[in-house]
Amino acid sequence: MALMITDECINCDVCEPECPNQAISMGEDYYVIEASRCTECVGHFEEPQCVQICPVACIPKDPAHAEDRETLMQKYRRLQGQAA
């Protein structure tokens, strides 16, 4: 399941550089996560780095993009240019 950033985001800028997949960018009003690039850090880290560093806990799982760990690993491999 990809993550999402809620409107509780305070635009503190700490999550964007932590994302190993460059899935986080500034949206119209606050940061957003591109679901097609979010692997919840599967393949990189044990825990999602943006969630770990967020000072206001505004990064839940996105129910619109439900993915299991294997699907996230396949996405990681695709993003890394590896065979799935």
C-alpha cells in the first residue's frame, strides 16, 4: 500500500529528501506522494523513512492504493531497473 500525506502537513520539508524513490514532492498546498513511486521504503529500509521523520504524523497508508509487501517489492525492483 502506498502512503499519502494528509492536509495536516506543515510543509516542514523533512520528508522529501528522505524518500529513496523520489516519490515525495511539493503539491499545490502541501507535500504529496506519487503512489506509483512509493514502495513504503520496501527494498531500501525496514520502515518508511518519511513516516519515521514526520513531526506531525500526517503520513498514513493510502487506502486507494492497497499493495502487499510482495507487490511493493516488485515495484521497488521495477523502479531500480531490475527484473521483477
